[in-house]
Amino acid sequence: MFALLAWFGLAGTVTADMESMSDQALSGVSGQYGGMSLSGDVTFNESGGPLKGEAVGFDCNNGKRCGARVAAQLNQGGGWIVLDDLQGTFEFMGLTLATRLITGSDTGFGSDAADFNRTVIEIGMPETASFTDFSYTMATSSTARPSDNDFQQVDRLNVEIGGDVTLDGNALIFPTEP
């Protein structure tokens, strides 16, 4: 995984807060329903330019900074969804990860909660996320890499973000049967 992140030009840090607890307080804690809080920052392609002299399909000469590329093929033999020219810094403080049991008594799921009755992963959004010179292009592409044969790409959306974004709520990840 580290090699994959390094290949994309990704550099970042993640930290976790730990606080001491008394034996009495610790005895009341169950490890089955807990969580953790994460804070960190992720910087994409801080140095800019193509990695290892690889052709990336952009003109990175004359001091122009080129970003990283992340490509995903959703169907075998299909086209590619691409985040291209990804650069800048994303910083967050207090993202939480926990498990949560969804039962019939949960509101907001209608009658689906009673049928589901399983544990999900709950991602608690941090109050604020900060972006510094963060930008990317969302595109569709015929190949994963610009250096591949028959490369064609259509840019769909260009995004530039700077400043703070207020986040609220939780994201739930529901397991599925294989």
C-alpha cells in the first residue's frame, strides 16, 4: 500500500489521540463498541512534476506543477473514471471511526432496519476540514495511464478548493454479502 501511495506522489501524516483512564473507568469499557478519533493532513504531489520522468500527458515543463492521477475501472473492459492533476493539501481534525448496530428500533431507516439488524461502520465527520491550494480534474479516460496506447481523455469537472469547509453528520458503511 505504501508503494502505491508513494507512486501517486502522496505524502501525509495521521495522528490519533489517546488519554489515560483509571482502572475503574476502564473496567466499564467494552471493546466491542468503541471507536477512534483521527486527525491528519494529506498532501498530494507536493513537489509537482512527473514522478521518475514518466510521461503523464501534461506539460510539466517551465516550472508548471502537475498533480497526481488516480484511475478506477468500474467494469472489466470498460472505461476509466479518473481524478487527474490532483494537488494540494487536505487537513482534518477529529474524524471518528466506530461500529454501530442497526436494529428495528433505529429511526430513519423505515422497515429496513428490522430486516438488516447488523453492525455497520460509522464515520463521524470532523467539524472542519481545511483545504490549501487543493485542486483536481474529474475525467473519463480510455486507459488508466496517459502513456498507454490509444489514450483519450475527456475532462468532466475541474475543482479548486481553498479555505475551511464545515462538515456535519455521519457516513455509514453497510456490509454486503459477497
